[in-house]
Amino acid sequence: MKRWHPLLIGMVGVTFCCAKTVMGADSPSVHLTHPTPDGFTVFWESGETDGDPELRIFADEDGSEEVTGSLRREYFPRAVSLFRGPMERPMREAQVAFENAFRGRGLAAVRVTGAAPDTRYFVQVETEDVPLHPAESPLPGIRTAWATGFVVESRQVIVRFPEDSAGAVALLEADGASAPLFAAVGDEVGDRYARFNLDHLIDNETGETLVPDGTLSFTIHFFPGAGTHQTSDSSVDATGGFQVAEGVSREFVVDPGVEVAWFEFEPIPEQMAGQPFAVTVTARTEGGELADTFSGGVSLATGGDLEEGESTASFADGVLEDHLVTIGNTGDFRLTAEDPDSGATGESNEFIVSTDWENWMALNVDPEDREGSLREQRLADPDGSGIPRLMEYAFDLDGSAAGAAVEDGVEEADGEEYLSVSFRRLQYAPDIRYIVLGGDDPDHWEVVDVIHPGSPEWVTAYDDRAVSEADARYLRVGISAGDTFGFWQSGEYGIDALNDPEISDPGADPGDYGVTNLERYALGMSGPDPELERLPSRRTVSENGEEYQEIVFERLPAGEDVRYFVEATSDYPNWETIEEFGPGQPAEQVVRDTEPLPDTGYRIIRVRIESEN
């Protein structure tokens, strides 16, 4: 990777003793600096040594239209300092020393964010001795940047000041720039340097990043406090790269500048296996600040099957946005990032990669081969292998034989032998349950166990009867898929209830609510305690002087084994079908009777629910 090293403009032997010294005025001089598209920095000598300064912001130079809600103020050095995140004791001590030095010099600085691009703002400040400055218009103003561009080379100038300069402020004022850059001396582990990224300069005419052509002249303003500041002129040769012009400094030293120390991921939510998703990564310095000079790429890795996104594009101003990553299998994952040049690393939060039937079909079956109902698609065996698609999905067969995912055996416990079955399950799949069934003959089965997706990948289930208790004993694994009565049934009732037809069968009405299990399933109710407010409701509407009945109900959004019949009669028990539905969207169905309510007699409307199996 090509890397530009920022150069140190060394003042060894002169240390600004040759700079021009200017005495401060009675009132504080307010400097508006460092414009970006969403903010700027205000600096002045307040004379105060504790407490936060006051800053008022206006949309006009007369100070008549104050801007309030959209703008945020971050008071330096508490919020703008590079010292962020966990720190060792020496770092914390250095931070405290720096903040005390800054405040002790009577300096004040505020970073304003939340501003609009290419917009002018005007300010008034409040100091200990002068209530408002300026007291009268015109107020000092600044125009935010229209846009900031990505510059390949990191053009950084590092200026060294005298040893006792920590906490002072330096401004870099460049030809053609709309406003100076702001830096604090010692704002990194308590050293005596001020750092400026020339890529942050904004062109006075275009409002975009200033791109020097040839020599860039600039002036360093040094504010040690007590109403004085010093200036020194310098320049850099920006032709074809970035070099300090010969003779500008007595000494220059190659400096690595702000190096990336670690990477921060934006939180990653749950994802789907095989489907690309976007991640955003930020480069950070040792102190937790944005490493905005980092412009390399990183390598991404995870403990799973990273199908896409292992190598990234270059970071832009220290940030990699919306990088696409695809993980091929399900499980718990963390993404890691590593910069091969610096060795800096970072780790994301732990997130789940899951799957479902629709996702599996999208990844494994061509659209033209997805014909028929949901049931027909799940039971399809297009290659004639004897393994339906539902089994391939549930056991993660990937085209292999069923024996590779299910194994039978015999286990001994308490002197008896029991049949066992081991199988490979999906780790995260919300629409699958594995039903372990046992029986004395192949035509009669009882539920032995209900197993959900999870970890470990391989799971073993045991029969609940010893082999010796019957002339023959059988054990098998069934698959209960989402959007079926069986899936609902296995989730609503325990094993004992599943084996009791008076409790769990489709026509059973446990609790005597007057609602069968099939109706509870079809109307989205729970099993043991059905929500009766979900039953269909009837209302009347008027049309052309006649009263008609309407029936309102909610159907399942998807399913393969239930139908809804809206029926009406004036001659019970003879019913006529008005409309028929399967599951789908929208969920709410409103059906009007085809005949008006009679003046005499009766008219009944209902929803009848029928199983497709």
C-alpha cells in the first residue's frame, strides 16, 4: 500500500523565537475555524479557567435570527480531545494534565455540529469579563463546506512548539482557504506537537476540499494565552505529492502521523445465510479518535463460511461504509478486521446468521423450478433420489444421501437397551422442528421428543421404552415445518398432550372453549389458552336501502394445510359458499353477504375452516 508520511516542520534552534509577537486586544478575538459540511469550530481567549463557555449562533450577521434546535455544541477539550475509550493510568494522567493546561491558559473552544452544508453561521461568545462579544453587529461568520472529497495522499503537517506549550492553541491559515484549521498543542499523550491535515482545508471559491496546485503558503498562529499570540509563515510544495519546500525549516523529521490502532464495527443485526449484508467499519487511533488519514483496505474474516467480502476497498477519511459481506452457513459469528500493514485489528459484536425455507429455496432452487403449492414444493424430489426438498433443507444435506445426516443406534441405560437416533439439525431456523416418534409397529406412532434447531449441530434422541418391553420397537425422526398445523401443534402442547388426541388433535377442544384446535391454529390463537377476541366478527352495512351482513376475520399469512370458507344460509342447515380463501396477504378479510337481511325470517353468515390434509 502506498503511504504518504506527514512531515514535521521542525523549529529546532528557533522554536518560534523569530516569529512575530502580537499583543491581544481588550476584548477577545473570536476565530471561526475548521469548516466541514456539518459544522465548524469556534475558538477564543475567554480568560476563564473553569466551567463551559457560552456560545450563541445566528443565521444572520445582525444577530436577530438565532439558530437553536438543530445545532449541537461540544466543548473542547472534554468532547473533542483524542482521549476517548478505555485508557491505562498514564494515559488518564496525561489527559487530566492536558485539560488542566488548556483551561489554565484561559482558552475556550467549541465544536458545532448538526449544521447544514454550504450555509453561513454567525456567533457571539460570552466571557467572564465581557458579557457578549461582539456586542454589536456585524458578527463574525463562517460558511460550512459544500462537500469534502477523498484525497489519496494524507497531507499532514506536524508543527513542534516549545516544551511548555501543552494546552496552547495553533491555527493554520492557508492561501485560498475559506477558514483556518484548528489544533491544540499536546492533544495526544501530552506531547508538544500540533497536527494539521491539509486535506481538511476548504476552497474559498468552491466550498469543497482545497487541492493545492504547486506551492501552498500558510501561516501558523500560536496562542499560548494571556492575550498574546505569535505567527510564523511557511509553505509546502504540493506539486506531484507533498514535500516541505527547501529552506522553510531548520530541521524536518519523518513522522508516522496519526496511525490506526484498531477498528470499530457498527452493530450487525441478525442476517440470513447466503444473503449479502452491509457492514461499516471505522479506523480508530490509540486514544479512540477517528484515524481520518487511514486510507488502506483491511482483511475481514469470521469463524464461518465467508463467501464474499474478505477483502475491502480503501477507507475514505478513516471510514469504510456499506461493505458487502456474505456468510454461507448458520450460527453465531463475529467479524474481525485486520490491517496487514499496521497490524491493527478490530472485532464486531456477536450476531446470528439464520435461514428459513424461503431463503433456502432462493439459494438452492432455480425460480423456474419452484412450481406448485408450498406442500408440493416441500415434497418435491426432482432428481429422483428419494429425498424430498424439505428433508434436504432440514438436515442440511446439500445433495448428499440421507444416511449422512441420520444415524440409528442402541444405547444401554439401567441395564436396559433403548433405541436411539442421531441426526444433524440446523442451528438457526425458525420454521423447523424435529419430531422424534416411537412405535411398536410402523403404523402407530407416539411422540417421544420434540427437538428445536440449535447447538450442537449433531443431536441424539432416545426412545422412552426399552427394547425388551415390546416384540418390536421402531424409532424415527419426522420434520414439522412452519405454516402447518403440525408445527403449531408441536409448539403449543407438551409431549403428553401430543399423545392425547382429546387434547391435541385438530378436532379437539381442550378447555371447552367452543373452538377446535384447527380453528385456533387457522385464526392465529394459542392452544391451551385461545384468544377468543380473534374469532370472526359480524357487522351490518347499508347499501341502496338494504342491510347486508359482513364477516371480518384474519387468516394466516402462509400455510399449506388449511382453507377458509365464508358461508351463509337462510335455510339452515343448508349452506351456500360465498367465497373461499387460502392463507395469504392481506391477513384481514372482509366478506359481504350476497343477499340482504330479510324483513322476516333469518340470515346467518359464518367462516368454516377445513384441513387440507
